[in-house]
Amino acid sequence: MNVFKEMVCSVGKPSAYPNFLKNNKGKIFGYGMLLMLFYFLLSAVFPLIVFQIRTGGFGTIVRETLPDFEVTDYGFWIEEPFYYEGGGYYIELDSNQYFDEEAAYRFSMGYQGMLLVDSEKMIVKSNGEMQTLYFYMLESGTYFSRQSIMAVIPMIYLFIILFLIFYFIWISILFFFGVLIVSLIGLILNMILKTDLTFGQIFILGIYGRTLPLFFKGFVLRFLSWSVFPINIPYFWVINFGVTLVYMFLAMRRIREQKAQSIPYAYQQPYQQGMYQQGGYGQDPYQQNPYQQNPYQPNSYNQDYQGQNGYSGQTGGRENGQNDFGEH
């Protein structure tokens, strides 16, 4: 079966799952990697493309939104104040402002992340921790500006590409690990339904059972959330693995039905096609065959007793006045 047809059947036709067990290991591994490729495109590549189209890229963002600025070991200067707030983050760059650390700490309680920069220091909140860096602590001769950011944008894209490669490898490892966890639960279903499947066969069912949850997660919770509007489904991981278990249950039930249908047929074979019927030893003695004439029916070997001698049958012999030698 074509791999793309298998994807369709793995979502809409659970009765096809027994056929997936016939695939070789290379095809099964390739199916899993192809599945992860689609998830990778939906969750990372397509949202990045949409971001590039909407904004024009990081270079355009820096040129159009970030004012000219300079950072040295003497302090910070910016052409005009810069503000940003959204997605749980707050950024304010103002060289004419002074940010008190205690007030900044209280202000940051309402945000996941924060960056405040005045003429002498930088206050950062990340991962729930507050840190302050004074510019005089920088190495002598340090210089950083908007032109410096523009110069490293190609390196930023290179870093993004390397990150995407690492991300693909990481999600592929997590995918097969997740299938392993689901397969362990599938062992319980295997015992309940008494399908007598091996762990390897259960693992195969788990790979194909992950198709629908991954496409849903990649398209709805990744692509749409990052490209259109945020979507959050509480405890989605329960739904994610629960759907996979439902597919495995339906597949195992189908396998059990196929085995149940094949058992009576196997028991009937010896009686329908056994040696006692094909070899001639099982012929019904009461049914006529070419080698068993009914002794009670006339045949060519009994004609001597039906008129070919002088005692019965046709008129002749003594009835016509002839003797045994044919004389009158």
C-alpha cells in the first residue's frame, strides 16, 4: 500500500491496521519519519515562512522599528524611546529615563519576560529571575549599535537553520519515545482483548495510531496558534495519547475478529480436503461408483443365468424337443 494511502487509512479506516503489520521494518521507520516531517513543517517551517511574509524578515524589523542606538562601556544612548508590550513581554529602552530596581521588580510581576534599559544599566527578567547589568562592567572598548545588529542578521538566520535541524532530530526522538510509552499501555489492551500480539506489533500499531493526533497538534496548536491566533487546549497531552490508544483498541479488536473467523475454517479443512476423501478410502459405500456395481442390478457378467443356457431364459432345450446336444 502507498505510504500516503496508509496515512489516510490510519486516520479514517481502523480496519486497515492489521495490514500494516505486514510492512517491513524499513517502511515502518520511513512512515514514522515522514510523519515527523509533516509535523515539522506544520509546527516550525510554515509559521516561520508566514512570519517572514508578514514582517519582511528580521532585517526589516530592525530597520523600521528599532531606532538608532549605541551601547558602550560608558553607557547607553538611543535616538528616541522604544516600547513594546505583547505576549506576556514588556520592553522599554529610554536613555533619558531612570529605572529603579525595586520598582522594576514589582512592575515585572505582571509579565513573563521584561527588558528595561536606561543610560547606565539593563534590567532583565527571564525564567522568573531578575538580573541587572551595569554598562561600566562591560569590557573597555565595547561598542554595539543598530548597525551591529544588521551585520549579524545573516548569522541569526544561520542559527535558525541549525536550530531547526536540532528541533527535527529532537521531535523525532520524542516521537518514538512517545510511541514506546503508548505501546507499554497497549500491552494491557493486548491482554484484555487476548489478541496475542508481540510488543513489536503493538509498537507498529502505535506508530500508525499517532497520525491523527500529530496532524491535529501540528496544524491547530502550532501553525494556527503561531500564525493566526493563540489556541490552547487544556490537558491536550491526555487527548493526544488517548486518541492513539483508541486507534490501537479498534485495531486489536479487528485483529481478534479476523482470528476468530479463521479458527472454524481451519478446523473444517481436514474433513473437507483430507486424505480419506481425496484418496478414495473415504468413498461412501452406499454411493455408486464405476468400480462398485450393485450386485442386485443386472450386468454383463450375469447374462449366463438370464437365458444363455438350457435351464432358464429364452425358449430352447428340452422345451422345443431338443436334448442337451441340440438333437430332436
